[in-house]
Amino acid sequence: MSFYWVKTNSFIKRIFSKYCWDIPNKEKKIYLTFDDGPTPEITDWVLTELKKFDAKATFFCIGKNIKANLDLFEKLITEGHSIGNHTMNHVNGWKSHTNDYIENVQNCAAVLEEEKNCNLIFRPPYGKIKKAQSKILRKLGYKIVMWDVLSADFDQSITPQKCLENVIKNVTSGSVIVFHDSIKASQNLKFALPKTLHFLKENGYDFDVIR
């Protein structure tokens, strides 16, 4: 199993303070985010679950998936969700030359602009981005959005119940929570998301989007 933080600690947030890890507020607003879509087999199901709870979310989309699923992408926008850039091809910044990485982000941006969606929010795939890459993107106006709570739905070595606990035991007002609308994450997601939405609603949390 890969190493990752389910709850991002305050030390990491201070060290990498130029990134958005959470959005503190007094209104118990939380920020659901979904990475890697749109994926026909999963994203439609996610939208149905969100609608049941009148919940809005932020989808960090891969450019090639947008191009392959334009109708589904348009549905995200029509239903009031926010869209962010997740590169064109799900590129790992630590393994990429900076110029190539920025080009990949800009290729995704071009797809988003074609669809008249120009939010300058970006989440690096795997959460991996070099300092030089981050600096260029921030100069271009991007807000780099990380997370406060990681569901780890992508981790097929954990149980769906553990995925749920990762969220409900760590969420606080202002948390940015990561799920994935992908095939790989689907087993954990389909168990954890409905129960997460119910828990958050029952405990007085409101859903907001990142722009």
C-alpha cells in the first residue's frame, strides 16, 4: 500500500502554505472534490447521489476524458458543479520535465476553454508537483488545490468501510475532501459516498464549490 496522509497535518499546510489545503469558515461548509473524470460508468452515478442531497462539488477533470465524454462534462456544468484542471493526461509532476508538465496543463486548459469553462483551479495528479511547476502555474493565475481529507477510495487494499471512516472521522468545517470518479475507485466510492453525504447532512454541514 502506498504511503499517504488521510488527514493533512498542520505542519504540511504551513510548509506548503501557497497551496489551498482547506477553506476555513464558521458556517460548517465543506468542499467535496472528485478527481480523474469524467468517467461514464461512474460520474453519472456520482451526480445522482449528489442530487439526492442537493450537494454541489468540484470536479478536477482530465482533459482527454473531457474530450471523450463531452455530454457528460456538460452535465457537470449544467447541474451547477465547479470544474478544475487535472492535466490532459494525468501526469505525475515529479516524473516530468517542467516545460512538458506545463504544456500538459495548458492542453487541458485549452479543452476547458473550448467548453467555456475557465476556472483557474488546478489539482496535481497524485498530489505531486515540483516547486518550479507550481511557481509557473501560480504566475499564470492558478490556485493549486490540494486537500485536507483523503478518502483513499483509489486504494484497493482498504475496505469500503475504512474508506468511509477516513472521511467521517477527519472532516471538520472547511475540509476539502477527495474522492475519485474513476473505475479504480468505484467499489470503495459506491459504498462510502452515499454514507458520507448522509453523515454530513445529518451533522449540519453545507456543501460548497471551489472556484
